[in-house]
Amino acid sequence: MKTIKYLSIIILFFGLFSCVKTKKQPIQTNPLEGKTLVQKIQNNNHNIALYTENGKFKVGYNKIFIQISKLDNSIVENANISWKPLMKMTSMSHSCPFSDLNLVDQSKSVFEGYIVFQMASNETEFWDLSFEYTLDGQNFQAHDTVHVSESLFKNIVSFTGSDNVKYLIALVAPQNPKIGLNNMSALLFERASMMSFPTLNNYSINIDPRMPSMGNHNSPNNEHLSQTNGEGLYNGKLSLTMTGYWKINLQLLDKNKNVLKGEDVTPENESSSIFLEIEL
Amino acid sequence: MVTKKIILFIFLYSFSNSLFAQDTDSIIGKNNIKELEEVIVIDQKDISGKHSKALSSLDNFLESNNAINMIKRGAYAWEAAINGMSTERSVITIDGMRIYGACTDKMDPITSYVEITNLSKAVIKGGQGGGAHGATIAGSIDLIRQHSNFDNSGLKGSIFTGFETNNLQKIAGAKLDYSTKKFYSDFDFTIRDAENYKAGGNEEILYSQFSKFNMSANVGRKINEHQDLSASVIYDRAWDVGYPALPMDVSLAEAFMGSVKFQKHHISSYIHHWESKLYFNKVIHIMDDTKRPIVPIRMDMPGWTSTGGFYSFINGERGKHNWKASVNGHINRSYAEMTMYPADVNEKDMFMLTWPDVSTYFASVFLEDNYYLDDNWSSNLSIGSSIQTNTINDSFGIESLRIFHPDLNSIKTRWLKNIGYSMNYYKRNQNINFGLAYSERAPSVSEAYGFYLFNSFDRYDYIGDPNLNNEKSIELNAAYSIALKKGFVKVQANYFRMYDYIIGKIQPGLTPMTINANGIKKYEALENANIFNANLSLNYNILKQVNASFRLIYRYGQGNDLPLPLIQPFSYGAVVRYEPNKYVFEINMEGALKQINYSTEYGETPAPAYTIFNLSASRDFSFLKQTILLKTGIENLFDTHYSTFADWNRIPRMGRNVFVNVIYKF
């Protein structure tokens, strides 16, 4: 009898330890929830609030949310808006790749878009972000200087391909890399002129993540980036087996799988000429 | 009646199934029903003159058994392989307690966390017969704790010291036992400290030093004539341990084990003994590369395990049946990590989980019945079943493993079964035993959940697979022994046919993490593997005071038509003992033929043939109920430079070594 008692205690004990916790994801209603205000750009009629994940603009890909409000803080709906970033240097100006602004799903006031800043602001060179929007048939404008900070790791790469086209690849994800299989995506642009950066489709981007500090080893089961959805957007899988500094060697291929830029990593060739960096 | 009582006594004492107690002295009587159970006596109380080096490490004691090979990565913490199979396939327990080593590279087999002073003997069971403490294929070793009895012997003790010239090993320790009719307490400690050893030809083997401190205590209290309660603790700490065959050493290997045991005798005429134990243990293992001048990268690799569990068994007899039933369970948590420090200090440390905080929940039932058909024939049936659940507790670890196993579930439950049947025929001086068994085991923590575990033998990084099938084995065994007027002859053989044999397989196209490694291997299941073991022992009293013994061992292992690694080649040994009066003199020879079957796939090179000789002498001095035992000897007399199949990366073994052991008992 005692044995049975004993056994049942043990079974209970085991039962206690084998419970599994599951977390429920809260349903998101406000698209700005969890976003941080970077700054507000004001004109005589409205405030345009700019939000990002961490409240900053940095070199590279920035996903940006905006919301227009009147000066009494009432939110404006159903606007029609466009934007343009411009780098004002001492002798010249140039733009950078950016998307259109579109309303976030199920929202009438919050727009989303991205800007790929190519360089950081400094004392003499700065980014100017201008908006044009129409509300009830009336046109408005607003612009202001925005501060763009340096990124610690290389998240954009510009180069000229063997076809003499000037390209730009920007790392979109992972922004917060984790150990394991990360969804990776990147945007591909052509640097057509100082002001024009059209997205490019039907290419592919091969990845080869390496740890130069640890014998330049790579990680298994990566998936090269290919186009599945979105203008100029390429998706794949990036596996990171440990924390630390990873160099993601790249190769850009055209639709016929001809390599336009980038080399294989071999024992003799430690790195491709085009790469991105991640540290976690 | 008397015979029956003796039978009972032995049965209770060793949990073995001895029947023919009249032969307890001979090798035949010790293990007749289950030929596969053998006992190595360790306690100094009993061995007195028997073991040539009384203060040997436990590893040396274990190595004397024909079923056991000790895999060596240095001078310390050897890994006990049973029947040609590594520790994943066996269950090694300390007085029934399950303990998990905390090193991902098997630098701390649990046998390294005890000392000879903690133990009275090691009970070795081959194959499925070892299933009482967990799921095993190869067999089991249970290291039985030494303790006093309620025999009112008062205060007794011993002080001992030893020295070895080759590696300047210094051994010192003491034991103090106190016993009354209703109470006993024991305490002991041992310290060992050794420098680098020298192989034959005076070649210094760098990083082969070690230091170890071990301490243990027991208390026992008799509740009434048939019941008693006892508690036991062991604390073991090794530091500055070198592993010449590995790229790293160990700065700390520490274990604490504690248990409480209750036992009750003479419960009824059918039930003789009931014993239950609750236990807990914790192991910390910290690897260290700071002593190595040149390493590709500096790294820390600590590991922790903690295990809590219980067992409870009863045994008894009814009619012609002699039976035992046991249940046991344990919960283990294993965690190991690796941090690599980049040369550029501005870079973040590189960190990974090599054991992703894995919990093992294990519960098992094992039943055994001896049935005596008549005076000559008996049979043994044993059957067991276990449930094992593993969970990964660390999300970082789950994500890591999902790189290789995208659909990995953090929980995995397995059901393990085993059954064995053996027949024994005994007549006068002969004993024949044959058995058939089936058993299964779950993959080990490393095999299921290991993440980039570097194996310096084949130089591959190993990755676990949580979805591996259970490994299964069909085992055939047979033994024959005959007692002669002046000695005995014993032949044993067993054959294991294994399915889903777990072993690392090269993954082409993946590059290793470890610098200079050859590649990545993932644990996979070989369709089948075969292991055959055979050994022969002879013992003969040439003269009244002169005894000679001789042994031959052969093993063969093959998986998917390729040789398996770490399989002992044809080996031999011989001992001649001369025991005049209070002296014991011994000449010992051991050797092996060149290894013919070796596994190039696992980085093995053929171990060359060797033969070495050892000499020893000892003498007892007794006065006023006190004894001084003096033992001295020379190991590897001719300073042979050699290395065996069991030496990791063919690291050469110790050259000539002179030892002195002094034991004072009161």
C-alpha cells in the first residue's frame, strides 16, 4: 500500500513539472501601439507625427509610421499624402530609396512606408523630409530636418554590377536577430540617378553568413533570398547558431542566375566583395 | 535450511540471484543464475592483500573486469565502456542513484565523482539484466556504497597514504567508523594530487596532471530489529585536471550527492526485504583552456546537471520462485553553454547553448523472477518498462535546434521496454548459462539535444536529433564454467544485434563551427549494428601458495558492414601470485594484439600491439588489533612506450611507475 502511495506522489510530482505554458498574443488594434514617436513636423495647420520602432532614424532601412493631426490634436483621416527625403550637402543634394506612403490595414489615419537612408546626418550635412498632402481638396505642405544616426553594422551595400548597373541592397529583416532561423528580407534598388531609386524585381540574392572571428564558419540551412511578394523585396531564411558578429556575404544574381556581383566564400577567399553585418 | 539462509543472505546483500551458496568462494557460485552479473570488491576491509594496488583509482578497479574497458582521455576520469559500448548504452549508478555527468565531452563520467573509500564493491550486470536502474543495452554498473553495520564494533578507522613516482601522485586519507547496536556513522576523506605523467622513454605527457578531494559520510539508525534508516552524502571536487588527448582541460569538476534510505527485513515469509531511497545530486563541470599556450580561440564551456530521484524494491520468495520487484524514477536537468571570446575585444562574445536546458523525467518498473525447476535447472525471467519524457526548457535552445529540426517539438515522450530470459544448468562443478534478451534505450542528452559538440577523436562537431528512434537490441549470451580441484575455467560470450544504432554521420555541405574541425556529424540511426564479446578466464593453484590466472578477451563490432570505433582488439593478461605467510608477491602481464578492425570513419588509427609487465609485493603487520599494510610495486616494468585502442587520440600511457601504499588500520 505504501508503495502505491509513494508512486502516486511521484506521478503527481511528474505531472506538476510537465505542465506547459502557452502565451496568448494580444490582438493589436492601434497600429501605433508599441511604436515610438521620433518627431513631429508642423505647419500652420497640422502636425505630422513620425513613428518608428525605437524612436530613431538610422542609416539603412527604416520602417516609418505617420499620422496627421490638427493643431488641436484631433486626428485627421482620409488624407492623401506623399513624402520625399533629401540629403542637403554643402555642394549638392541627393535623395535615397523610399516607398510610397499607404494607409495601414484597417486604419484611416496611420500611414506606413520606408526610407533607406544612405548616410548619417552631421553638422554640415542633413536630411530634410518633406510632405505634400491633400485634405478635402486642399493642398498642404510641411518639411523639417530629421536626424539620422549612424548604424553600428553595415545594413546597406551599394555597388556596380558586372552589367554596369548601379545597385543598392538594404537589409529589411531581421532587425532584432535571434538565435535560430530568422526570416531574412532585403530590398533591391537601382541607383538610377541621385534622385531616383527604382525597386528591382526578378533577381535573387544568395547569402552565406560567416563568423570571421571563429574560423569563418558558416551556419546550416540558410535559404537564399528570392522574390515572393512585394516590390523589390526578397525573402529567405538566415540561420544564426550563436551570438556574436556575423558577416552575411552576398551574391546578386539576375533572373538567368548570372552572378552580377559577389564571390563565393572559400578557404582562400574569406569574404565576398558585398556583404551585410549583424551582431546579436 | 542452513543453505537456504545462506542463499537469502547473499540475495539480500548483493541483490544478486545467487542460489548455490555452498560455492560462494569460487567464481562459479558467485553468479550462477545470471552469469552476467559480476562483482568487483573495492572496500579495503575485504581486499586486504587481494588487489595489488590498494589505493588505485576506482577506474583501475573497474578495468580489471572482463566486460569493462576504460576509455582514457588522460590520467583522470576514464569512461567505463561495458561490452564494447560507450556510456550512453549503459546505466552507471552510485548505490542505485542516477547521476548525469555535466560535461558535454564526457570528461566527467560519474565514476569520476566517487573514491574507493566511498565504495564497498561494484556490481556489474551485462546487457538487459542491468535494467533495474534504467534503460540499458550494454549493461549496468552499480557502485555500492561502503557503510558500517549495527554490529557494535565501536570506533574503527584507518589512515592511509600513497606515493607514485611517475607522476608524483600523492595520496592521503582517513576513515573513521563508529558503530553501536542501534547506530552507526562513517566518515572518510581522500586527497589525490598528481603532476604530469611520463610515458615510456621518459616522454612527459603535458596536461595530464590532476587534483582531487573527496569526502563522504554515512549515518544509520536502527528503528527496530527489522527496520533501519540511513543517510549518506558524498562530496567530490577535482580541479586542475589535464586532458592531454583533448584540446581543453578542466578547472573544476564538483559533485554533491545525498540520499536517505529506508529498509525493512523479514516482512513476511514471502517478502524478505524492502528498500527505498530518495536522492538528490548536483554536478558542476567547468572546462578551461587557459593553460594551453596556443588555442585558435579562447572559450569557456561550463555545464551543470541536477538530478533527483527515488527507487524502491522488494524481494522475496514463494515456493520455487525467488523474485524481486523494483520501481524507480528520476528528474534530471542538464544545461551546458559555450562562450567564445573574439580576438577583437569590441566584438560581442560568441555564445551558444550546447545542452539547451534539457529536462529528463524518467520512471521505470522492473520485475525479476528466478524459478528453480529442479536441483539442476533454474530459469530467470526479467521484464521492465520505462517512460521517459524530455523537455527543452530554454527557448534560446529550442530556436537553436530548430535550425536543424524546423518542426522540433519541445516535448518528447518515449516508452522503453525490455525483457530477458535465461536458463541455468548446474551440476556438481559445472555451470552452463544461456540467455536471450530484448532491450531498448532512449538517446542521451547529447545524442538528442547536443549542439555543436566537438569530438576531438574524429574531429567533427556533433549535432543531436531529438526525433531519433529508440535504439533496440536483441542479445544472446552464454557462459560455461567448471570448478576444478585446483582452479576453474570460465568462458563467456555475448552477441548484441542492435537496430537503429545511434552514431554520428557526416553531413556533407555543412561547415563545422570549431576551428580546424573536419566537418559536422549529426546523430543518426544505423539500420543495424552487431557487437560480439567473448572472454576466457583460467585460474590454477600451481602450488599451495602459488596461484596463476590467465584471461583472454575478444570483441568485434560492426555497423552497416563497417567496423565500430573503440572496440577492443584481442587482449590477454596473466597473473602469478605467490603468498607465503603474510607476504603477497605478484607478477602481472597484460597486452593486446595489433588492432585489425578499426574505424577510419571515426578517426581511429590501428592501435599497435603491446605487452607490459607489472610487479608488486605487499606485507601485513599486525599488532594489538592494529594492522599496517604495506604495498609496493612497479608498473610497466620495462618502461614500454605504448598506447591501446582505448586511448583517445592514441595518447601514450604511463611509463615505469613505482608505487608505495601504506594503510594503517585500528
